[in-house]
Amino acid sequence: MTPISRTRARAVETLSLDATGTRNALSAALVSELAGALTDCGKDPDVRAVVLTHTGTTFCAGADLRDPPHPDALTGLLRQILDLRKPVVARVTGHVRAGGLGLLAACDIAAASTAATFAFTEVRIGVAPAVISLPVIPRADPRALARYYLTGERFDAREAVRVGLVTVTADDVDEVLAPVLDGMRRSSPQGLAETKSLLTARVLETFDRDAAELTALSARLFSSAQAREGMTAFLERRDAAWVV
């Protein structure tokens, strides 16, 4: 069963993370399938915009600890979203953790229901939000990131809007997205592509400058003894050895 499902309505392609058994965690297969679907959208002249959403109660639980993607693959996926010549809109009605926040930050617009929750949980398993910082840090408030990166605390959709990780929140996320998608349907493909390039140019500049360093940091941390303990504790549903 493919971890990505696809539908299309009036030139908007919807890509749904559809691996509810793992809470849409970023497995090697999911990252590869999503990258392939985005490539297809980029080549298809009938696709005006892309909506990235999910099935189940979780948008994305972060890296799949049992089948993690290679750091280069995740880096490539985030850059692909930023560099796609079509707008990518995140539609979130559930929980977003760790690497899932990297997907949100890479999207051009992110809409979340008021039921959504967010957390950078990397620090609690002995790693750091290294690769996802490539799109997150240029988009979000640095003081807020310092708090949520360092504590792993959960925060709600209104706070996610305040700190710049989400564009808009509402009880009915589809209602708030309707004028956004209508605006894109009324816009020319060239206009959308060139405007997106203006908006992402600085993000891509720092992305390309720092990608190799942060990808190497991610690989080093995930292979460390503390990460092994943190991931084992998480999978065993117990506190890690360092919890005091």
C-alpha cells in the first residue's frame, strides 16, 4: 500500500500522507513516494498548486525510528518543496511533531485547524532539529524557536501562527483555505512560479549554504549512544536514562 494518496480538483493536486499505522512518520518509503509525487506535479502543466495534507489524526509524527530516511533524502525533499515552481499549501487537522514541522515550514502557506498541536521533540530523544532547521529557522521567530527547540514542549495552532510556523488557523480549515486556493486558480502559472521564486530565494540561499553541514550533523547525532537510548526509550514508552 502506497504511503501517499493523490486526488485532483480544478487544477489543485492533493497529496495526502497516508501511513496511519506509523502516524505518517517520515519513513524511507514515504519520503521517496512524496518526492516522486512532487516531481510529477512539477512536470504536469495541468497542476496549478499542490495541497499537502494527511489521513488520520496525525499530520506527521517526525522521522520513522524503525525505518528512517537517509538524511540526504529528507534534505532533498525539503528543498524540492521550496524549489517547486508551483505553490505548495499545507492542510493540517492533526498533530505535527519534529520532522513534520520541517514539511510545514517548507510549504509556502500552512493552514491548521484549531485542534492541531505541534512540538519539536528531537531534543527529548538525544538529537537536534538539524535538517528541518533549513526551512524552519528562516521562517519562524527566533525567540520562540529557542524555547520550543530546547524544551520539546507542545504548543497549539494559535501559537504556531504567532511564531510564524503556520499562516492561519480556524475551526474549519477547509473554509479558511477556500479563498487561498481560489486565488491560485485565478492566477497565471507563470505569475505563480515567478512570485514563489521571489519568496523562496533567500530561504534557498541559506539552505544551500548550510545543507551539507546540517545533514552531516543529523547523521552523526542519530548514530550516537544518546540517540540510541532516546529512541529505545521512546519505542519502549519509558523515560530515557537522563530524565531527572
